Amino acid sequence: MVRKLLTVLFAILLAEPVLGSDPWKDKDYTQWTMEDVQRILTDSPWVRTDNVDAEWLKGAPHYLQPLAESCGGRPDLTKQMHPPPQWEMGTPTQSVVAFQVAWQSAWTIRAARIRLAVLCGRMESDQGEDALEKEPSQYVISLTAADMTPFDGATEEMLLKNTSLTLKSNKRKLAPEKVVIGHGYDQRSVYRLAFAFPRKTDSGEPTITPDEKELEFVSQAGKTTVKVRFQPPKMVRKTGVDL
């Protein structure tokens, strides 16, 4: 009995590193499974979430959160959903919308997108190699949510003025050079924002050095503020920091 118990415990200990492994560290991207890709695109160091009290949503409280993408662009409804932190202390009184901020220019995120296309049969495995090796000239950070009402009708000028990326090391704020607004059919409602930040200063120096510890992204629209923090030391692939 004791020997059997020790065998079980030993097996659990051996399994722990596998269960807790990160696919972006332990596998070539061509070996990523659908589960690996979904994790990278929703719950990795390159993707941060801010659960915002949605005062603009009336009626019974509900939680709108982004779901992992499956083939065809449809959300994967098989994934378990978790309540927002605001609801953990008692009966919900306010709706919450999860705003997802993703570092789209990172090689890891781009590789996950390509791998998803391959797994879904939209691309051959060798077609994405050239595109993947071309580093974007700017840092691109996207902002999405199931309901982006606060950003509806926002102009490019307004978004550029109220969005920033702050370096923890010296408190310097980087302003986006460009924003691409994803509009709905009515050309007013917004479903996605993509901000482009400079990689280099006017003098040619990198805007974000490899030893930067933390970056804070903030975007505001009216009374709504989306704020998340990225930690470059965790945003790492085999070749180093991946932004």
C-alpha cells in the first residue's frame, strides 16, 4: 500500500512540469496544438485583461468576456468561463466587460495566428514563414471587447490623445503614432482598436530597451479607462524579449 502511494505521488511530481509548461517556451510553433494557440491568444504574457465596471449596460448584471477563438472565427464555447473579480465578494450589482489588450506585433502572437490558420485549414504550414520573419516596424497593441460602447464614435485624434504606453523604469510615456479603428456596418460602433507605437526615437535609439521591467498601457474614452500592465521579462521566446 505504501509503495503504491509513493508511486502515485512520484507520478504526480513528474507530471507537474508538463502540466505547468508554457508552449511558447517548450515547443516549436509548428507543434502547437489548438489548445496551445488558444492559450497564447487569451492567457499569456502578451495578452492582458482589464475587467471594467460597465455603467453603460443597464438591467440585470452580466459579464461579457472574450472567448477563445476556434476555426471560422467563431468563439470556442467549450471553454470554462470565470466570473470577474468584482463578483467574488458577494451578489453582483454591476455588469462587467472584460477588455482584452494584446501585443500583436510580438513574434509569438503572430506565430499563434499563423498556426491557428494552419490548424483550421486556411493556410499551408510553410506559407507563413516569410511573413513571420519580417518584424513589424512599430509595436502594435490591440484593444478589443465584446461590448466597446464607450469607444463608439471616437475619432482618431481623440484616441491618439488619450492612449499611452508608460515605461516603469523612467516614467516616460510613449504616444501612439497611429490608430486603426475597426468599425461595424454603421461606421460608428467599434469592435477593435489597434495602436501603433514607435520602436525607435527620433535619434534612432530604441524606445523600449531589453532590460525594461514593466509597461503600462492606458486608453481612455469618456469615463471609461482601460489599464493593463505588461512585463517584458515574461514576454520571452528562445531568442529573447519578444515585443
